[in-house]
Amino acid sequence: MIYEHLGDNRSGKTFTNALFAWEAFNLGRTVYCNCGKDARGRSLHILNFPHRHYNFEDLRQMDLYECYVMSDESVEFMDAFDAPKRMMREIGYFGYQATKRGVDWHYDAVRHKNIYNRVRLNPHYYIQSVRYPHNPKFPVQAIKLIIVSRYSSQAKTLWMRQPVLGRFFPIYNHVVLVPPREREDS
């Protein structure tokens, strides 16, 4: 299945992605994440449990099967601006093949329409996260998840109260950056 996580910055998109990844890991599935590297080439881990790394450029050639793929900060890699480029078409083709290979692919977006249309129109579920309080300078008290299937306009709502205050061990690193890739046109 393919899931697009939507919401403002600091609204819980990476947290919910990591939560699904943690569930997949506990079910014995291999988890892949697009963790970046620092200036010295060391991995900047997004997830704090065993996972494998991937680069967007390699997704289609990886021959993935029955696994979980997490794409954090995905607009930087799936920007509609890059639609004519071969890599962008390959990511779209990966999305077409993922479901029949048993791949659960979760990616996020602050602005849905910035994502390449062959990807953004393909998810089975859209998960919008809304942070309370809305101001990210204050500690999060709750995250409201609004889940919509592409086959229904009926939304389901789930509340996660005090998501970071002891309910979950730190399954992800919330301050790690995913460095942008070198753009071909720069």
C-alpha cells in the first residue's frame, strides 16, 4: 500500500512514518529509510531501530519485496518541477510496482501539489497530521490524524494525545536533516 503523509512542518509526519516503520519492524519486515549523510560521510539516522538505507535514485532497481519503505522530506526528491527528468519517472514507476510487490511505501509532504503528479495521485491513503498546539515553539500535546482512502471521501480521525511524553520510546530522531541532493541544473 502507498501512504502520503501531509501536514505542516513539525506536525508529526515523520513521527507517524516512524510509527508505521516500527510496527513493520516488529512484524519482522525489513525497513528502508532515506537517511542522509553528514559532511564526513557518516549516516544521519532518522530511525532509532534497525533499518537499511536507500537513495531515491536506486529505488526502482532495488528489487524490493514485502518490506516497508519510508521516505522522509520527500518533496526534495519528488518535486513536480523535476518531472521531465529520468529519475523522477523512475520514482513514479516504483510507485506503480510497489503494491504488487508487497511494499508499503510511506512518504511525506508539506505541500501535496509540489509532488510529481504520477506519485501524488497514486497513494491508497492520505494521512494528514495536525499538531496541537499549532505553534511548533510549544511542546506538542496532541496530534490529530485525518485519514482518507482514495476510494472514499469519508475521513476517519485518530487522536494521539501526548505522543512524546513517555508513551513511545524515541523511535526516531526528530532533529536530523535529510540533506538535499545535488540538483542536475545547479
